[in-house]
Amino acid sequence: MTLKDILSLPELKGKLLNEAQTQGFVTSMAAAPHTLPPEEWLPFLWGGEEVAPFTSGEQLETYAQAIIGLWNDIRPALLDGEWQWPAGCELDEEEIVTLATKDFCEGVLQGWQLARDDWETIMPEHSEDSALLGGVLLSLSMLFDPETSIATLQAQGIEGLEQFAEIYSAMPIMLCGITQKGAVLAEQQ
């Protein structure tokens, strides 16, 4: 049973992050400078509730295996500089980015909150590394909420549509780079 199959089960509808949010959250966990054990972050995929929404232990185990498999694919891709946007995460002429892209970015930003202390410890405020991390987070935020970002840019006299294509295209390099930098800094501690 794939992650998509599990997420489409009627009894789990609305109880778990959707597929793109899940991919984003897991990407954030895979990018974290210190590997967090899955039992610390898996519950966040169902809203942090103590009781998982699954109807059986087998269903939970299948879901957990799918999530760990996703992490096992994403972490090496990030470290090797080979990570790419998941299927469905694309630019969109009318909406700037697809809903899947917005959801993916939301998932990454949610996961970042969980690993925030680790990031801020290895990339302290006012450091060059902190500026790098801030750029990645700002870019993710802009892709998550392009309408607000465009309004903000326009208020400053900047036409911003072409910048979204640049940010979208640069995101794989940015996420790989921040993951690699985080891994090096974590190793040095």
C-alpha cells in the first residue's frame, strides 16, 4: 500500500496531512541538521494528537513504513544535490504555483518549526549561515503564499511574477545546499 493509497482511505480523510504537505514535512525532517527519530515527528503528520487516527496497528505500521521510505529517498537526494520537486509541484500561469506546490511549502515550513532549535543552534542569528537559512525560508514562504508576496512586492514598486519562476527553479538547489551545509555544521559540533 503506497502513501497515496493510505491517504485516500475514507476513514482517514481530513485526519492526516495531504500528500504534498506530507512530502514537504518529511523533506523538512530529512533536511534537518540533526536526524530526529521518527517517533518524535510522526504524530505531527496527524496534527500532533497523542492517539493516531488509524483503525488498526497494521494500518499505522504501513503508514509509518511509507513515511520512513519517503525519508530514506529524500535524505540522500538532498545530501547528493539530486533532490527535485515532487510530482504535481509546478508553476501555474493563473495561480503562480499549483496547490500541490503551496501544500508542499506549507509542509516544509511546518517541519522547520519542529527542527528550528537545531537550525538556530548551528546557524546563529546574524551569521552568514543564518542569512542563507533565512533566504530559503523566505523563498518557501513566498511560494506558499504568492498572492501576499506579490501584493507586498507591488507595494514596494516591484513587479514580482518572474521572480516566482526563479525561486521555484532555485528551490532544489537551495534545499540541497542548506541540507548539505547543515550536515557539515552539525558534524563539526
